[in-house]
Amino acid sequence: MALVYEAIQSVIVYFSSYSMVSIIFTVLAMVAGVMGYLYGPYWGVRRVPGPPIFPLVGHLPLMAKYGPDVFSVLAKQYGPIFRFHMGRQPLIIVADAELCKEVGIKKFKDFTNRSIPSPIAASPLHQKGLFFTKDPRWSTMRNTILSVYQPSHLASLVPTMQKYIESATENLHDSKEDIIFSNLSLKLATDVIGQAAFGVDFGLSKPKSDTESTRIVQDAQGSQSGEVSDFINQHIYSTTQLKMDLSGTMDWKVDRTNKKLIGRLDEIVSNRMKEKNRGSKDFLSQILSARESETAAKNVFSPDYISAVIKESMRFYIVSPLVARETSKEVEIGGYLLPKGTWVWLALGVLAKDPKNFPEPDKFKPGRFDPNCEEEKRRHPYALIPFGIGPRACVGQKFSIQEIKLSLIHLYRKYVFRHAPTMEKPLELEYGIVLNFKHGVKVTAVKRT
């Protein structure tokens, strides 16, 4: 009997020790998995300098501490190329003009795609657009779209732009409320794009007396276009109301609005394809038969004082302080070997405030862009790249500059602007995918006599 008892006890001890070993190995495997998940992305870029990492949140506490100046602070401490962890996702920040040139131009074939934050990766609308499209699809789309931004066609758009600018600014001095300039410019830009891209008059920037509602949209022949009306209202809503962050959170409203925008765009394109005589009235239906008209384009893009004011404005309040790229294979940048799939972000905001290229960077000095200025001559040619760099730079930058210059010329020829008493000081900024003024820039307009 005693022998049987001892045998049973031995079996129990054996299986107990076996179970304990299994539990230990299971726990170790789970810990290893968690550590691999958290620090796996870091391992490939560990040699790139950067501040200590906080578990789970990465360097987000530094962003909370320094705000939008965090990359300038880190560039001074760690040099022109350093690591910044957005949660567990490491970013290689490039804060040097020559290195930006290397990424965007010299080694562009190794950085053809943009890295896509998770909120945008979850958006079908953004995935199909030129900005985030990848590889051969991007190349094909870009080559097609570039054709409509030829100087001859841009010059032919000058009368259209002027018509909308004059209509939008006709009675500014009669406004009983403060003018929120960001709202005015958004409506004006959307109207110009609507006519140029779709041949449709959205009517957003017209004086209220000229239209029953900003939701009523008419095409060039005067017939109402419901699908375009819905599209533009969704566009205005998404531009002014919805926010996307880089943390991986996707607002359900963004997803819903993106789906509606996609549907409306499909309807617009489908209806235009059914038209037999589309002509060349807009980008969507354009047949490249516009006459050469270089004079208007050259006048708008000449290096005059207004050009300097626009450049300094874009430097002082750079709209997109970061430009995203992703390595398509293992590549060396700044002396560091980066594995395939590394997110490399160009810190345009740091370059724009670098005192080496822009002495007294916190002062608004348009004269620094005078072609005859010594500062302009010494400056690195890629120190200011508000529209990006290389083949993936914004294809519509000349279109944008043309509209900005025409708007400024007309506005300041007709009005004197003053800060509204209700405008906060200093202005509060909102940092997201693009820079924005939190409460807008509020002004009053006085008609010139």
C-alpha cells in the first residue's frame, strides 16, 4: 500500500513540475511577443540617434511638452537626422535641406511612396487619390494630371479666376460682421477649383443676395446638379469640421463622409462621361487644344514684391510642416542604413525656421526673398519647399500660386484690411495633417477711395 501511495505522489509531483514549466514558458513567450510588438519596429533604426522612448506612447509626451516646436528642439539636440516615435511607430525625421534633396530627388526611386498613417490607410477616398497612391498607379495618375497644369492652360484660367475673385469680394466693406478670412478663402478656392476641374459653378463665394443658398449649385449652362451640390457640401464639411490624428484613431464621421464623397465623385465623372460634347472647358473634360498664352502666366509668376510676400507667408506659417516618405528598399541616408518600409518624414517646418538659411526666422521679412538680396543668394535652394520636393511635390502648386497672386492683387487694390477687435492675440494655431488657425483670422475691410 505504501508503495502505491509513493508512486501516485511521484506522478503528481512530476506533472505539477511539468505544468509549472509550461506556464513559465507560456508567460515568457507572451512577454517576448509583447516586447517584439512594441520594440520590433525600433530595432531596424536603433542606430539613428533620438531621445529615450516611453513605452507604448513613444515620444508623444515630448510633443505635448514642446508642441509644434518639438522637431526643432530635437534637431538642435540630435542633429539633422533623428528618430521620433509616434507610439510604437518610429519616424526618421530629416531636418536638413541637402538631406531633403537626397531623399526627394537624388534617391527618389528608393522613396517613391508616402508612408500612410492608419486613419488615412482606413480611408478608401485617400487611398485612391494622387496624394497617397503608390507605385505604378501613382506614376500613371501623375502623368495624366500633369498635362492639365501646362502654362498655356493655367494662363487661360486667369479670366475665370478673376471673375470669381471679383464676385466674392464685391461687397466686403458692407459686411456687418467680422470677416473670417479662412472661410472666405476656402469658399473662393473651392469655387475656382469647381469651375476649373468640373466646369461647375458651386456658388459658395457669391454674395448672399446672388443665390438662395450656398447649397444650390448650378453648372455652366444653369441647370442644377444635385450630385455636385452634395459633393461640395460634404467637401466643405470634411474640410472645416472633421479632424484626423496620427495616433491610429479613425473618427466614424470621417469614414462616413469619405464614402459619400467617393459616391458623389463617381456620379460627377459618370455623368460627364455621358456628355457627347464635353469640349475643353475644365480639367475633367479638357482636350489639350488651348492656345499658347505665355504672357499672362509670366506676369503672374514674375519675381516681384507680391511673390516675396507669398513666399514669406508660406515660410512663416508653413501649411504642411512634415512630408511623409517610405523606403522601398534598404537605403543609406545621412550615414544611416534604413531598412525597407522605414517611414522617413521631411521636416519642412524646421527648415523654414532654420536661422542658417533664414536669419531672424521669427520676424516677417518679405525682403529676404528679393532676388538681389544676399540672403536669397546664399540660401540653400531647398530651404523652403512648402509644396514638397521632387516628383511627388504638389502638382497644383502653380495653380495655387496663380490664384493666390490674383486674389491678393485684387483685394489690396480694392480694400484696406484691419484686424477685427474680436480677433484673439496671439492667434491660436491648430496642428493636424495641415496647419490651420483655430478660430480663423478675423478682419474688417475698408473700401479704398
